[in-house]
Amino acid sequence: MKFKLLLRRGLYCKPKNIKNPWTQQNHHNSDDTELNTNEHLSNNSDIISIEIWSKASIGFYLWQHILKGSLETRAEGNGYVSGALKTSRFRFKFRSGPLLTTDSLQHMSGRHLILVLNGRDKHKIQLASDWLSSVDRLKEKIVNIGVVVLGDEHCHNSWLRPYLQSNGGFVKFVFIVYDWKQVDNRVIYQWPLGVATYRQFPTPDSAHMSVEASRPYACNLVATIYPDSSRLEVLNLLKEKYRNICIIKERFEWQPKETPDSLNYYVEALRLSDLTLSPMGMNHECYRIFEAMAYGSVPVIEENVNHLKKTNCDSKTAFRLLKEQKAPFIYVSNWTQDLPNILNNEQTLSLDS
């Protein structure tokens, strides 16, 4: 039971051995583009200003869920949103929305920029490349550029490599989603997929979440079911044996948006269940994992290394980032064999276990 309490206290997210990519030495970097943090902070009144421009939904995960920043709508229909956040060392300015274009870069006054881009498919990659090309034309003005990228689900991300400073480009660091083989924790870092902000997934306040309160359900499965998938295997298993202890709600067509009722049902399922079952979709890593964590429900996730061999992702491991951070999850390789034991064990646990 202790691992569930750790999860609900949020200790799963404590990073370790994370270097500052803007101050890390790289033999490809020139002296005039290196950001010397100690020099800038020698005067307490000298705060580094960093612009975060987001053209992907994971930017809202970064801003609202990680940095806990607030947003202000500046144009009708969320055409332009922005936010500001100040710490003892940095001043962040967040900008996003359809009205934010590459032409807007001409009016940027800062010297340090983080771009949040979408590299999920060929069309998105072209748009992301247009942004990077526009920044390249302003590199005398923008002296430090890093990117956070929603990568391809099969890890086909080679389009990024020419832009990296280590390859003669101008991008100093990349944080990218999924288990790309090229992650080296020097220039290319892995970034969590996060929650589905594009579906208006809420930002829960962990301070108001009871750590020790019992939950009425052992597990939940609220998912889109695909033919011949492990999701169908789990659904059939739950309906046959575990209807009384698990929340089950399926649909058979993927929906890009949630209705208020469907979103509320899903959030309540997370909040009321000890475990959230997460059979694999297109990639091992899915929004459900991070959404379950947000509400203190322990993810039970599928580890299928054979699936990775069909992609350009790291075939040696799935969930590399989560395992490096020792996230207290339950991993399964065979749902039919493993899930009954997991649920039976769950029913024997108590807060004193």
C-alpha cells in the first residue's frame, strides 16, 4: 500500500540528476551564445527573462500543470492566450494561440526562447520546421533557443537533427515525448506526454486530495476499444469477472473532444478508483497514465517490448523516463494472466499494509 500513498503524495514526480541544458557546456557552442547563469545571477536584481511560445497542446501541460502558471485570454475564441510567472531567478512569459504566428517573432523582445512544437505527422513537422527556420533568421537577436516537441508516436524524429547546435544548428536543447533512441540527456532529453489538455482535462489541486481516504472501486477502464487489441482483452476480462469492483465504460469510436458529461465521468472514475488500467494504444505512453497520476490512481500499464521493435523507438525498454524516475506503477506483460492476481491482491490491502 505504501507505493500508492507515495503516488498520491506526488513523490513520483521528483526528478533526479536533471542538468540545466542552457548552462551545460558543449564543445560545439560558441562563447557569445552560451548563457552563463552564474554571471547573470551575480546581481539579485538581474532576473533572466524566458519566453515560452507554444504551438502544441503539450505547451499547456508545461505551463499549467508543471509550472502552475495561469492564463489570460487576449482575443476572442482563445485566438491568443498568455500568462506570466516569476520566480527568484527567472521571469517566464507564455504565449499561445492561432494568432501567434512566425511573423510575431519580429516583435519579440527577449533573448531566450523555448518553442513548444508538434512533430506528430508530416503536416505538423512542416509547420514546426517553418517556426525553426523563422527563429534561425533571428538568431543574432535570440541567443538561446530550446524546443519541447510532441514527437512522432513511432519515434521518427530525424527531421530535428539538423537544427541541433551539436550538429551545426542553433537549437541548444530538445525535450521530446516518447522513447526516442537518440535521447542522450546532454542535448536531447525525454519529456512526459502529460495529460490531454486539448480535451480540457482539469488541473487538480493535490493539496485538497485526501491521501488516506479509501476509494470505493478497485479499478477503472474508461477507454476507446479497438478490434483485436489488448484493450478488448481487458474489457472482456472485466465484464466477465470484475463488474462489481471496477468502473467500466467503453466506446468503439475515438472522439477528439469530450462532452462535459463524458469528461466528468472519466475524472470521477480516476478519483474513485485505486487502480487505472492502461492497455496500450499506438504507443506505450498514453495520456491516461498521467491523468491517473493527477488524481492519485495508480496506473497499471502494459509493457510490450515486441511492439517497440516495429518502430524507431528504443526497443530495449518501454517507459524509460518513468522507470528512471522510479514511478511507483504496476507493469503487466499479459493482462489475462496478470490482472486477476493484481485485483485479488488489491482487495486484500489496507492502509496498514
